[in-house]
Amino acid sequence: MDAGQIVEPPRIVACRAGDGWVLHMDGVEPTYVRRLDGAIEHGRILMEAAKVPGAEQGAVLKIDLGDELNQRVTVSTQATVDAHKAQVAAAAELRRTAAALNEHGLTGRDIAHVLGVSPQRVSQLLNDQQARG
């Protein structure tokens, strides 16, 4: 390996086994852990002792629950990301709408009634919109 070569962190694949997890790593015999919260550190220590390249820099944990559960995890985490994006977009639209209603002469209290939010929230929306330009 060249001195300037970047080494990817080694992977640890955790598979459910009984009440815990079996960690599969290159260059190391599979090992059992009870919980995932220490799996990366445990695997990294084992790989470092076995002189697996890059282990001293850390490791990447991949959790393998089987095809069906892996797919469900992927779908649900993507739904969470999509919901966050939608929430950010909705908040931006709410700020723009509050500003448009304000420009049309509605009072803060009237804007609050129209949008179904508190007058304090209208104040925040208008201040946020002004700050964002």
C-alpha cells in the first residue's frame, strides 16, 4: 500500500443470532455480541489486533436482517427522510403565505386565523421570512 493511499474503513456485517448478533469481518473469525451499541468498537478492536488495513481509523457497520426486514427498514427510513423534506417545504410555503397575506394588509391576528396558527407563530413566520429575504 502506498503511503498516500486512502484505505476505506473495513466493514462489519451484523446478523441476528438468537438474542444477539454475530459480527462478520474480513480477517477475523465471526464473533457474538449481545447488543449493537458496542459492535463497531468491538469489531474494530478485533480487526486492529488482526492487522486488518484501515481498522485503526474505524469501521462501518452494516446490519443484515434478511431481505424482507432490510427492505422494510429501507422503506421506512426513506419515508422519514421524505417526511422531513415535506415538512421543510411546508414551513417555507407557510412563511411565504404569511408574508403574502401581510402584504395584502391582513393583521397578524387575522393571518393567524386564516392559517390556523397562533399570533406568536405568525410573528415568527414573518420575522423568518424577512430574515431570509
